[in-house]
Amino acid sequence: MKVLVYGAGVIGCFLAHALMDAGQDVTLLARGEWKKTLEQNGLVIRHRLQKKTTVDHPAVTDSVKEGESFDAVFAVMQHQQMCGILPDLARIDTPFVILVGNNLSAPDMEKYLLENTKGPKTVLFGFQGTGGRRENGRVDCVRFRDGSMSLGGLHAQVPEESRAKLQALFAGTDYRLTWVPDMDAWYRCHLTLVLPAAYLCYTTGCNLRKATSRQRRLLMDAANEAFGLLKALGYSVYPPGEDEYYQPGPKRMLMAAMVFVMAKTVIGDLAASDHCRHAVTEMEGLDELWRAMRRNRPDLPMPAWEALRSEMPPWNRLHEMYEKTVPRAEKRPG
């Protein structure tokens, strides 16, 4: 099948590799020097935990040609960048558009695509648990499985026929799709840890090895408070039981051990610090959207969340430190 991966960061590159491993005809949209590197050397990925290197040769483009059609399109961008490419996604001839990445604007994005689309489209949302960095002409990738994506519609289970078609894209590989009936809630639950982790990254100068035991406890307490907020607002917990890892008990002890290992090893660099260093605009935008959501329940204090957030530099200073050459957020179409 013919598949477009729109975005060639670490996550998009690994997704392209997984699809090519399944024998799909993959086009990877990339721009600038990275596009030239992919064309000259192929897609080189060092799978750090698996201790192997792969080389693939997808078709590479910097734009979608008029009239070109695909069996599926995966858009893999930072949150604010996704807002900027919605017109492109709306005009592509494809039955499936899957937006992959952190997202607190999923309902607005779905509305825009459905109202401005070329032909009938199924709009889905996903998240792939892949971290790493691009350097020296290759992707340095960290992942804990053979590849997986949480995937679904905003507030409804994906019909079986559509699930079968998307599952077939990865046939013959160990890449796993986990179907979620409410990705809007899933995204919010995911950010209960992502945002506190970002605050801690920025507090430590994107060097989590400097994080103290007190700061790591604050991170856990902040996530627990965030789950309390979501439940008070009527959101379900996804994955079910995820909130238990931040409440007192053996599951929290396990999560605390995982946070410690991430903070003290290269895993934390590849899974958190590197992304935060290059995604200040995304983290700032998600922080603003989260604060807007909190205003719906001003009666629920979040002292650990605020304490952790207050220790990082202000956003304008973070932009100066980490994003001197990265464009600021684009306005969402419509």
C-alpha cells in the first residue's frame, strides 16, 4: 500500500522504517538539509536499546504533488506545526489521516479537516512511544518494544473494517497498534507526566541527572494532582489504571524507580531532554492549553504542579536558550 509519512523527525522516521519493514510503499516528507541527507544516504537509524542499525530507502519529497493519492497519511509533527499543515492534509486524496503526537487541540483539528477535506476522510489520532535525536546523518532512536502506537478516534472506537485496513499496514512485523476508544482523554492523561517532565527538564538545563530526589517526588505528585483534575472534569483514565502509578503504594514505587533510571541514564536524554530542548514552542503551547483547562476547576489546588513549574526559567528565556533558530508557533488555520 502507498503511505505518506508527513514529518521526518525521530518519530516519523521510525514510523517510516516500520512501514517499510512491512513492505509498504512509503513516501517520507522532509525538508532542508535533512531531506538531502535522506536522499543521499537513505534513512539510517541506530536502534540504541536493540543494538542494531538499519538503512531504508523511502521515497523522499518536500511537498505533496497535486492529484497524488495515498492509502493512508500519518502526520507526525509537533503540536503547533500540526496546526500549520492542516490545509495540506485536507487537500490530500486519502481515506485515512492519522495525526500523531501530543495534542490538546484534537477536536478543533478534526473539525477543520472534515470541513475542508478533499473527498471523504477518516480522521484518527495516535501517539508513538519513540524518543531520540537526529545527528551525524542518522537517527539515534530509543524504544522499549518493536514499535507501537496508541490509536483511535476522539470519542468512539474505530470501526472494525477501518481497524483491519490500518492493521494490515504493519502485517508481518511486531509493530503493535493499541486501539483507544477516546484519544481526546488519552492525550490529556498522557500529558499528566509529559508536562511535569518538561518542567523538570527546563529546571535542570535539560540535564535530568541534576534532578534531586525532591524534584522527582514533585514530578510524581504533580502527575497525581493532574489525574485528579482530569477525573474531576469528567475524563476517563487511559490506559485504565494509569493513575494508580502516582498514588501511594507499590505501583508508585515501581514508577519512581523508572523515573530514577530515566533521569540518571541516556534514556532520559533521548526520551525527554532532547525533545524538550528542540520543542520549547510546543511545550509552551501545551502548557497554555493545560492552564486554560485548569480554569474550569479553580477550586482544585495543584501545589506540587505549581511548585515544579515555578522552578523553571520563564518561557521567553527558554526560547532564547534553546530555540534561537526554531520558528515560533504558527496560527491554526480557520
